[in-house]
Amino acid sequence: MSYKKDAVNIGITLSTQLIAAALAMITIVGTFAAFIIEKKSVNDLYYITTIIAFLLFISSIICGGKGIDKARKNGFTDNWNLSDTKPFFNYQAILCLFGIVFFMVSIFLGKEKKDNSLKKNETLEKKIKKLELNDSINHVNMLLNIKKIEELNLRIDHIEKKINKRKSQKKNINKNCCKTIIQNFNSISTLNNNVQ
């Protein structure tokens, strides 16, 4: 009897190891799914195969649990029979194997995404160059405007000098005219006095 119990225990040990492997594969499927969705352009087929792989691993764990439960119940009644647990353990192994196959297929589905960071870098570099060019143009325009302002100030100074010169000439002309008029008036007055 103990050899039958040992044989069933070997099956239970293998089943628990397959359960641990299936749990590890579920973790790996999740990790790869996150990585692949981020790095690859995937279609519906990828999602379908990944979900099928996930469900196959879950089903494998369930079958293994049912087989272990059946062996426990049979062991309680001292009935160590391999034929009662064998179908569950076989389904567990087959489902786990198909889960691995679907997972491996899903890894190779999808196309590499174009690296948008390179495009973004090129776009940013172009914008920076354009801004630098605009800054240079603005600087040159500012220098030209400063030069124009200086030229205008010189012209204003020149015009003001001309105006001041004309004003002073006008004053001189007015003074000279007044002197001439006064002299003429004096001359006329003197003549008038002499005539009288």
C-alpha cells in the first residue's frame, strides 16, 4: 500500500510544481504584455493569443487543484488509486504546455513601433534653430534701429542748428532793418528841420 501512496504523492508533487510554474508564467505573460504593448504596434491577434495563454495557465492550475483534491479525498478513504487523479494531472500538463506555446507565439506578434523620441528630438532641434535664427534677426534689427535712431538724432541736431542760424540771421536782419529805418527817419527829420 505504501508504494501506491508514494506513487500518488509523486503525482501530487509534480502537480504542485506545475502549479508554481503556471503562476510564474502568468507573471511573465503580464510582464511581457506590458513591455510589448509599449514597444510594439500590436493587433487583435496579439491580445487574443495572450489572453488564451493566460486562460490556459489558469485552467492548468484549476485542473491540478482538482487532481490534488481528488487524491486527498481518496487518501482519506485509504484508496490510493492513480487512475482517479491521472486525467486531472494530464490535463494540467497539457494545458500548461499549450499556455507556453500560445505565449511564445504572442511574443513574435506585432511590429516594432517607430521611435517617436528621435522625431521629437529633431523637431525640437529645428524649433531651437528657428528661435536662434529669429533671435539673431531681432538682434540685427535692433542694431539697425539703433543706427537709424542715431542718424535721426544727427539730422534733428543739424536741422535745429539751421533753424537757430536762421533765427539769428533774422534777428540780425531785423536789427539792421531797424537801424536803417531809424537812420532814415533821423535823416528825414533832419531834412525836415532844415527845410523849415
